[in-house]
Amino acid sequence: MARTRSILGGLLVVLLAGPAAAALRAPVTLSLDDGTQVEVQPGAAFALRSAGGHPLLATAPTAAPTVRWFTETATQLVGQFVFARQGVSEASLSTVRSARIARGIVRVKLSGAGGPSGRRKRALLSIQPEVPGAITRIELALRPRPATAPSAFALPVRCDPEATFHGFGEQYSATDQRGEAFSLFVSEQGIGRDPNLPPIPLNGGKHTTYFPMPYWLDARGFGVLVMTDRRVDVDLCRSDPQVAWVEAVSRDPLRLLVFHGPRPLDVIRQLGDVVGRPKPPPPWAYRLWMSAQGGRAAVEAKVAALQAADVPVGVIWSQDWTGVRVNFDGGLGVQYRWTADDAHYPDLAGFIANLHAQGLRFLGYANPFVPQDLGHWPVMDAQGLLLRKPGGGSYAFLSPRGLAGHPDLSLPAARDYVKGFLRAMAVDYGMDGWMSDFGEWAPIDAVWADGRDPVAGHNTYPIEWHRLWREVLDEVHPDGDYVVFARSGWTGVQRVAMIHWAGDQETDWSTTDGLPTVVPALLTLGLSGQPWVTHDIAGFSGTIAPPSTKELFQRWTELGAFTPIMRTHDGADRNNNWRWDGDAETTEHFRRFARIHDALAPEIQALAAEAAVTSAPILRHLMLVFPDDVPSRAVHDQFMLGNDLLVAPVVTEGATTRTLYLPPGEWYDVWTGTSHVGPATVTVPAPIGRPPVFSRGADRSDLRAIE
């Protein structure tokens, strides 16, 4: 067989000559206009390198891009979803028919037999600059489209020994997901997340999350984003140690963006350029936030107690301003509506004005549920403002508050209806913001007024829900003097978000759903383009866990002091959970760490200013600060606050020492002034009140002096 390369009018083509020629016989390298190199190999493997020779995405030579057809059933219950497929057939696109570059786009024609008809399928792999020198776009599409639309496209990414798979939105067990297989689909996190129990109705799984994102960062210095609003399934070198399968469950072509880096922080900046950056909170957000519930009198008493104890509180947030309900597990929740309970909080506007007069800010609570037995349902149902059932009528599904629906946020009238109440929260009551809860429960068979795909609509519901408060509060406070913290997310929520919190951990030490899961969640949020993060001190659910203990509260407080937003939660079992004033020792400990957080506020604000421009996390994975230090890449239970403070929280019950990793450099123990030289793994004393914190290059006697 003869193979020739010809250049005709800027067109570079690999020509396969001869009647028997049907496949590429040898690798070929093609150059994009920005200098990015694309190597195409027989068998359809390809690899990208930046103009400077930096390795980027590469696919496995032992597998080929694959198209799959199947039918799928879904079980949806209390915000969690399980999918099962049947009748799977597939076509492995392992034959390269041609590889060329035309009009600045690499075009690789692929083919492979299989699928429902068994006939040979043809596909086009297109690779082109998205942002020259920084981002490359890849698309895989069947050409022509077959009579039976595909169900999914899958790409076999190469599992190099040094490859990492950090990110995938908010994850709770680790930051590098290599060796795992899971789905990326917006859902409840779950309660307990016991791997020995089925995921539904309540348990969840290792990777169920409020904020998934089909994106990963390879610590070698590049990232990949799958551009879809449908579910993405990944098998990251688990079934086959040489292949990481990335499958978009969509009939649309597979589309990827590859971020060139070359440093991990560069990747996050490039990601932010695409998905957007959250709105920075105002300076007062970096003061202590205290959860206070139980009605106006109870909150006023708590504020007085905090002031008497000289705790430097700046924000009060009361989620029960709409009223109280008893949860199925006996804990206390809130009523799902957007109006005040005047008996519980008489003259709420006057109460908030009094807090403002004391120099305090007030935050409330809102979620998108519309319960059938509360006041919004009859109005929204009559006006057709709710998501609808496939057979007609407003869709009522099981929620934490009984049967409820969701606003159809594709309808301007529904958006205006909800925004009217959100506006009243800010204008009539004077709230400075609120918790924007939930957003993960939109039914995947709902009928939307604009006809959108309900599965994609489910994943993007968090974006539409959070967009409402963003529009309202940007209008009411054009100077940005407000705060909202959210739970749910998907690719693109960054553009409408401000702060995300880590969700509803159990009030315990469990490694699946307790305190140890918080740091990985905060780190992966940061890796995924959300720099402003927080968490509930000391957990929330308590559904299967006992009430929080003194030790748990103190250890969670220590973590909170070094988090961008330090915030407490009374928890569902708020009458029995340990609190800041549980005894004198706890109050003293809490006051000291609140003061430490206050002292760090100028540093956090400086980091926030950087994040607003670059998306750089405030709370950073070690590899972001030490990209060339390979051991840093595997650390998921400690973090950097900026570039110079290393924090290794104690998350094990009863522990009085902590083993941790110090990257290269000189490190000073903040509590003793003792110096260490890294890289090194060290075990240090860590009694309550002295969580391991190390300063790089300089002692921090200022923090040590705080009482």
C-alpha cells in the first residue's frame, strides 16, 4: 500500500492509496494553528501536546472511541436516582479511514461495525482550538446520523501511571478519583452513605453528590470538561487499569474541552473562563456566622449570650423564619414557603432592623419546593406555573415536606412569581441574603413548558434556581452587599453562584458521611471552580448518628476557623446537639477560634480578590501550591489556606496526635514556633485547641498569641 502526504491550499491530508487501503497504517502528527500537536494512531488512539510540548489528553491504544445503544430504566425517590440499562449494543470506532487538517481543524474519519443494525458506522473526530494556546475543543459525532439515534458516546482515556483524576465536582471520599467508577448526576448526597446498603431510598453512595461536574484536573497540568447537561458515567482505570472510560449518556455528539494549563492553577483559571466565576461576597461575610433558631425571642437571647461571652459574631442566620416542622426522624426542620411565620417571628422586619443597629447581618432560608398543603401550591397550580406530569397536571412528588412540586423555571411567569417573594425577603424584611437550599429533586420525566429534555433540565435546575436569587439581589443590591450560600450545582452554576457549602453531613466521625468527608468536599469544590466554600459546624443530619458531642463540636470548630466562611448549624436534632455554650470550656475554645478566624480575615479577603479574577481556590489542594511535588497530589485530608498556611484538621475521635505531610520548604508549627523541613511526613501533638497548622517560611506568633 502506498501512503502519501500532500499539501493543497493549506490542506494537509493523509492519503490512503490503493483499492485495499482502508485504515491508517502508521501514526501521523498534525499541527493546529496554535501549535497544538495532535498525534493520531492506527486503532483510533490520539494524543494532544501543547505548542510547548506539554502532554495533554491522550486516549488508550488498547481501546477505541465507542458508540452505544440501549434502553434505560430509572428509579427516582427522595432526590436520588438509580439507572439500569438493557439491550446494550455498541460500535467500536477502531478504524481510521483518514486524518487531515482543513481550515485549522483536525478531522479524523473513523468507522467500526456494530450497533442495532450491525452495519458499519462512520464517525468524525474533530479537534480544533477553542482558545488558541489555552483550550482545545474535541467533538466525536456519527456522520451521517444513523436511523436509530445512539444512547451514549464513550471515550477511552489513557491511564498513564502518573495520571490523576482530581475533581468531578464536589466529592466526599478523596480528591483523586482514580480507581473509581460512578455516575455524575445531580442528586441528594445521601444519609450515611454506607457502602453495604443500597443507595435508595436514603443511603446514597460513595459518589452521590449535590454538585457533580463532568470535569477533571490531571495533576500533570491539564484538565478536561465534558460539555453536556446529561449524565456522564466514568470508569477511571477500575475495570481496565489501562483505560479510563468517560461516557456521556446522550444522543448528541460527545464534546470535550481540554485545558492546557500548564500548571494546575492555570487549569482552574481556564475552567473559570469557560464556566464563569462566582460573585465575591462582601467583606462582612468573612466574620463568624451563627445559626440561631427557635423564634424571635430565642434568637434575641442567643445574640445577647454571644455578646456577653465576647464572641466576635458578625452574621445571624435563621432558617426557621418560615416556621417549624417536625421531620420524619424526629428532628426539627423548616416550613417550605417563601413567607414569614408571624407568630414565630413577630415583626420580622423590625427584628432584623434591630440586628442591623447592633452591627449584625441577618440571613434567612429558601428552597424551590412547593408543598401541596401550603399556600403557594393552589396559586401556582391554577396558573400552570409548576413542572407538569407526563400525563398532564402539576407534578407532585415525595419531598422532605410531603408531596410537593417545583416551579417550571422555563416559564417567565413562574420565575416572576418566585422572584417576587425573594425580593420581599430582601426589601420588605430587610434580609442580607439566605441559604439557597436544594435544587436536586426535579423529576427526570417532568414536562417543561419550553419542551426541554427533562434529564438535562434536572441537572441544570440548580443553575436556574440559583439564577433567581442572583437576579433579584443584584437588582436590589447593585453594590453586591449581600450573601447567599447554595448546596446544589452543575457545570455553569459558577456563573450565578456566590458560596457553596458542603451539604448535610452526619453529626459524627464516620468516614463516609461525617466530619472526615468535609475537607475532600471543600477541596474538590475548589478544584471545580468554586473558591468560596463553607460547611456546617458540627454537622447537620443526625438521622442515623447520635447528637453531636463536645469533642466533635470542638474539632469541627477548629476546621471552621481556617475555612473561608466560618459558620455554625444547630443541626436537625438541635435540642440535643452540643453547642458553643455547652460548657465554659467549649465557650472559651469557640471564642478563641472565632477570634483566630477574625484575625485571618484580611488574608482571606486578599485571596478572595485573587479568586474573583482567576478562580484560584482560597482553600487549596496541596498540589496547587506545590505542583512539582508528586506526594502532594495524593493528599486529601489537609489543605493550604492560600500559599502559606498548611492545615491538617483532626477528624478522628479521641486522637491527640496527627500524622501529616509537609511539602518542600521550611515550616513553623503555629502553636509552638518549632520549625520543620519538608518534604517530610511527621507526627505531631494535636490536643484539642491545637489542630496542626504550619506556616511556610515564617513563624506566626500573631496567631499563637490569640486567646
